[in-house]
Amino acid sequence: MRFHHHSIVALALVVFASTADARPSGPVDPNWPCQAVRVPSLKVAQVWPGPPIDGATGVWRDDEDVAALVHEIAQRRVPLNEAQARIQTFAQRAGADRQAKLLKVVAGLFSVMNAERSSVIDGLDRAGARQKELAATLRDDNERLQQLQSGANDSAAQTNQLQQKVTWEAEVFQDRRQSLRYACDVPRKIEQRLLALAKTVSQQLQ
């Protein structure tokens, strides 16, 4: 069922304002569209409590076995339990090099998944900026429409054309908002997966 255009516009503008009000207090990116605090990049200590991986950070790509495992299990389309099982198998086959190789795995996972997460956040920033611009356009067009409707020389054709434009803008705003609800959860999902994989590596070092 389609709402009357006034209802759509009012809902879109109220949603935009309430989303902005719901953001955490303090310095924030004005284009950030999510309620969660914007954290552009993770730190190793946030996901890895084990031995230092500094020595493995720049060399994990040089180990073909490590690099292949990292790029395989970092992908979210690979079920988490399957990725964890592959870590366990990798650790069992590593032999005397187990610790060195597993630390490279952690370094690789952090590098790849943190970069992916940062890329998603940059995309959310861009989407937020577009949503902000659309909200401003919608607000201005709605004010123009109200002026036309209240004017003495109301042109029916011009009013109808602008009314259709405002309704379309409001619907696009709502569709984008729905998409952003899911997209805003992606950085958290990447972080949770990284934490789970790092925990599995840690268990293989014990």
C-alpha cells in the first residue's frame, strides 16, 4: 500500500532528524549514517591478546600457505565454523613452525579484514553524504510545493509535477534508509568474525 505523499515526506524528514539526534554525543562525522560510533580502523590489541605479531606483519604475504589460508577464510561467504576448522587443520600440519606460521595468519587476517572493514566504513560515509544531500533536497522541494499549493496563482501542472518529484525523493530516501540499516551492521560483523578467528588461532597456540 502506498502512503499519501504528505505522509511519506513527513516520515522521511522525521526519520532523518531522529537518526541524527540518536547518534552518540561528541565529535562525529556529519555524514556518518549509523547509530553505532564510527571507528575507522581497529587496533591489533582489540582482537588479539596473544604474542606480538609485529614481526609477522610485513612478511605474512611471503608465505604462500599462510597467504592462501588468510585470503580464503577472511571471506564472509565461508561459514565461520568451516574457517575455524581450516585453521585447526593448518595448525596441525605446521609442525615445528606452528607458532611462527599462526602468528603470520593473525597478522594476515588483521591486515585483510581491517582493510575490508575500513573500506565498508568509507562506503557508508559516502552513502551518508548522499542521504544527507537527498534529505536537504527533499526538504527544499517540499517547502516549494507547500508555497505553490498555498499561492493564489497555483499552477496545477507545476504543482503535480513537483508533488511527484517530492514523493519519489521521499520513497528513495526510505529505500536507502532500509539498505543502510543492513549496511551499518557490516563493520560489526567483520569485527566479530575477526575476533572469532583470532580466538581460534590463540587456542591452537596453547
